[in-house]
Amino acid sequence: MKKLFTALTLSLISLSLSAQDKFLKNVNETHELSEKVVDLFKSNKIAESFAQLTPYWPMPQNELDPIEEKTIKYLNLIEERFGKPIGTLKVKNETISDIAIRETFLIRYENTAIRLIFTYYKNNNGWIVNAFKWDDSFAEEFK
């Protein structure tokens, strides 16, 4: 009985460590989430943007927190060096059948741009955030 209780407790703890607890119902909801996060990024509201992604992203919170902290730090540096954000642009939307979507956006600054890439995966329950990344490699979009 003690082993069963311990196993159950560990299972519940491991479930609570994962941030993802919701599913997006359809493709329109994935697009809306991407656009909302891009707008929050542009406004340098990084904590709010991660708060929007987290319910749909099956990544442990203890791994998300350092990513969020580094993002805040680097975006502040980008603004200092390259100016204020001046706009956003959706670059492309790619799909693999009806199971995966990748959306790419640019946030334009006065003297550069950063790229945000969202990858969604459809499982049996709905759409989840499979990956999210941002970088300054928008030159790769010329391919």
C-alpha cells in the first residue's frame, strides 16, 4: 500500500511539473495564439506571452522559467541596440498534412528584425505547442 501511495504521489507531482494542461480546438485557435504572442513580444510583454503559451506547451515549468528570463534579458538588449519595435509581419505558414503547423513571424525593429517560429502538433486531444523559438536569423527566410 505504501508503494502504491508513493507511486501515485510521484505521478501527480510529475503531472504538475508539466506546464501544458489545455488543448487548442482547431487551426484558427493556433493562428490566434501565435498572433497574440507576437503582439505581446512586440510590446516587450514577455511574461504575458509565455503565460499565453504555457497552458498549451508540454514542457516542465522549471525549464520554461529560465527561457523566459533569458528572453526578457535579450529583448531588452535588442531594443537598446537596434531601436524600438515598429511592426510585425507573418512570413509563412507551413503544414504537414493535418498533424503539424509551423508559423513564422518577424518583429521589425528600427534597425533589425527578429524571427518567431511556432510549431503546433495535433494529438488525440487537440492542438498543442510542440515548439516555440525566436532568434535573429531572419536572413534564412530568403531561401
